Amino acid sequence: MFVPFGEGPRVCIGQHFSLLESRVVLAALVQRYAFELLRPYEMQWTPTIIPLQPIGGVDVSVATSPDFSM
């Protein structure tokens, strides 16, 4: 089981910063690139911290966003 930050009294002290930073990176990627699902996907229940995961992964096409200018 993948537990990136641990649990209990020994939880990672950088957990909140890392989660905030991941949101900032995701926002920058969404602004710069256009993402498109190539096929529909189903979710399945898994008994882990994150309860759902896609069956067989998610196929995505990524292209430079036409609205983005450097």
C-alpha cells in the first residue's frame, strides 16, 4: 500500500506544504496545456486511503493550449 506521508505521530512534517505545492503545479499545467480524455474510464473501490482508482488507467492527450502565450 502506498502511503506517501505516513500516519499517526510520525506523520511527515512537510505534508501540508507538499499538498499545497501540488495544487499550484496542477493549476500551472492546466493553464499551459490542454488535456483531453481519449476514452471513458470506470472507477473501482480499493480499500486504501484514496478509495477510488481508475480501472486500466486513464488515457489522456496533452497539447499546448492555444490560449497560452509566452
